[in-house]
Amino acid sequence: MCHSAFLDSQGNTRVKFLGRVIDEDICSKSGGNYVQDVGVCEFNEGFINLAIKLGKCNSYDRGGHGTLVAGISAGSDLSIFGRGVAPEADLVVCSLLEYTDTELIKCLEWIKSKAEALKKPAVVNLSLGTHMDPHDGTGLLDRKIDELSGRGFIVVVAQSNEGDRPIHAYTTKTEDTIPILVRGEAFIVGWYKNTNSVSKWKVEVCKPDSIYCIFTRTGSDTEGTIILGDGDYDVAINMSMERDPINGDGRFEILISCRAIFSSGTYKLELRLEQECGDVARVDMWEVTGTGVFLSNYERDPFGGYKFTVASPGTAKRAITVGAINSRADDVFDMDNGFDTFQNLGKVANFSSSGPTRDGRIKPNIVAGGAFVIGPDGTYDPSVDPNPTYVLGAGTSLSAPAVTGLIALFLEDNPYATPEDVKEWLTSNALRDIGLNYPNFAYGYGKAVYYPQTGYGGTMEDPVVSIAIGGGIGVCKEPFSIVDINPPDKQPSDSEPVVVDNTGGGC
């Protein structure tokens, strides 16, 4: 907050309120006002100005990500790098200790209450995401965004940065085998629909082309070890809930982790799925950690990216979800990644995640410059150097705030606009490359631009495409026993984890 990008011409802060999700006792000791209704510690302009004068204003943004994002949206520094899209906007900032749905919801509710107190419309930027949620708008945070969004309150979300990796796989078969490449650790979250009755699946993690597996079924958990010569992989599969309390769907989690202190290799395992009963057959899976990728059962979009990689809460139905295009060439990045940003200027960034959502909605809604962007440095300390510093970054985290700034300008003339009005305005004015079909899973409706408009009446919702679904196996068949699955010399006891011998190479 010390950066000149967030100060007015008199050197005072443009941040009207700062919120921190901390407990009440720490809030009181910090000099803040604890807002009981939402559980946020609140600091006003006076407190922030005093902190700036004392030089104690950089401890609220660990890593500088929030500073960079805010500067792109609303920086007011007159330098070539410090001026954002909406430089005269008032700022309300909420700082998280941990990225959880609960903390984010507290921040959203608090920001809305501050906007109402100031009697001003608000657009909230969320440059974050997770692949833990169901990816269909039914997640806790997705639904809260839809609930809070409305007239004069708009939420913008970054699409996510996994478009260049096959972190999603799916099957529409009642039996399937999907290979996965693991580097040290992998964490997979799977979702499947429960329709008229509970769908039940058997899930196995196996040595490739082997009968040796760690497995469990809907309604139970298991754990075991796969031995890989000089390193062991521990496997835990959680399927204890037949219906997830969030949305009633079936859900499973698989944690694969190497016991070796130094994980030097990348090794292939097999994920085997078998439906034991259910009306329909489709399972969607996401690898959450970024250290594992699926080797089959993924889909590519026409631009080379991997589909279904949009993260939550970008999957919220009323969110404005933003992907990234190449907007500035960078030779260092090109050398490190074998890419050519100059030759690909204006095209979708290779990392920008692709839609659709799990329920078939096209995301992103729009794209903006995200590779590369220059903005305020969150680690800048005026006591060390009086000249403000700036950093170069890339990601949909940086394309989203550009659109947030555009929406702030739109709300200045249209303070009661709804998310549907804003989507109509953005998508109808978007720039589109000749020869491409829109909307699509990489660019959405095109490249965001500002077009002045007073008046609105949009009904724009995310368009929907059909998602492949297989026929289910029907009525539950008699489940196999452990003896049926394991050879006689490998039968585990009820109290011991399964140990699978997988010789050849360590993890």
C-alpha cells in the first residue's frame, strides 16, 4: 500500500478500507475493528495513512501478487507502468491468511457491505483458483458468488493457468484404464453424477499391466504401498461418502506420494475405474498438485490447449471469467519455455486454461492481455528506495484485473448493472480474430475492449455445449471380494495396508 500507484495527488491512500481474515483477539491487538457479522478485521483510511507514514505498509501482501493485480486494475501512478485501467477508482482490499472457501466468502460479504456503506457499485477481482471443486457451478464458493452477484456488484475471476497440461481426464465407459505420470506426488479429485440412485464405482491404482493394485469402492476408504525398487509410493483412496454434501454427486480423492526424501524420477501408474451400478457413466478427474498428468482420456481444444482446465470459482455461473492472450513479447520466457511470444502476439497464451465447465458452459467469457504485464511491485519499500519499482508477470491472474478495470469504468456510468448486463456489454463489443468461430473454449467471445455505453438490458448467460455421457451399468451387481481381486499369496488382512511389489526404478 506504500506504492505510489495507490496514492492520490496529496500522497494519501486511495484504499478506503483494508480487511484481514484474522481472529478477534489479533484484530484488537492490531488496532482494527472486528466485524462480527462476517468475521473480518477492518482498518479504515486513517489507519492506513498512518501505516504509510510509519513505513509499515508492505506486510499485508505476502509475495506481492495482490499489489500487482490491484495496480493493473486501478493503479494511479503517472509513470508509464503505474497507471491502471481505472486509476480514479476507490479501493477496498481484503487480505487472506489462507486460501479457503470460508475466508473468501467472508471477504466477499465484507466487500459488499463496504460498497453498500459507501453507496457505490463494486467490481471484485479474484485472481485465484482451485481444482478441488466440482467444476460445474455447484461448489460452495461458486454458489456464493452467484448469490452475492447482482445489481452493482460484479465478480471477475481468472480462468487459471493449466491450459498447457493434461490435468483433466474423463471416461464415459463403465470400465476404463487411464495411465498417469507422477513426479513425486499426485493428488486426484474425481466427480461422477448420482441421478435416480447412487452410482457406485470401484477405483484402483495399479502397477502398469499388472494385477497388483490398491483399490476401494464407493462407501469406503483404503491405503497401501506400491514398492518401486529404491522408492515406495504410498497410495490413499477416499470414497467414503456416497453423496458429497455440497451437491449430492459422487466424489473420490486419490493421494499418491513418494516416500523418498529426494524424488528424482517420473513414473507411470494406472488408474482403473469400474462402475458397479448407476444410470449414467461419466467420471471427471483433475490432478490438483501440478506434479502429475494424465496420459490419455483428455481432450484438446482447436488452439492446442487442454479442455476442462478452467478452475473454480471461474466456473461460477454469474462470474465474469477471463482468459489470457499474449500482449507483450519476452525473450527470457521464450528461451526458458521454447515459446515465441512475438510470433504469437494477440493469440491465446499457451498457459491460459480452456473450458468448458463440467456441466458444459463455455468459459472463459472473455480474454485480455496476460503475457506479459508490468505493474506495481508489492515488495517495494520507500524507506530503501524512494523510486517506485515495478515487476513483469504473466498469467490469467493479470488478464482478469484488466477486465475488472474495464467493468469499473462501465459501472461508473451504469451503477445498477447486473452480471448479465456486463456480460452482454463485454461480449457484444469484443474484438474477434478473422477465421475463428466464437464463442470458443479458449477465447470465449473474444478480446475485451472498453466501449462507452449508458443504459443496459442484458440477459447474457454462459452458453452451453453438450457433454458426452455414457450409459450406466444399471442395477448394482454383487461386488467382488478381496480374495477375488488379489492372488492367494497377496491377500491382505483386514487390519494391514495392501503392499504391492512394483520393481524397477525408484520414485
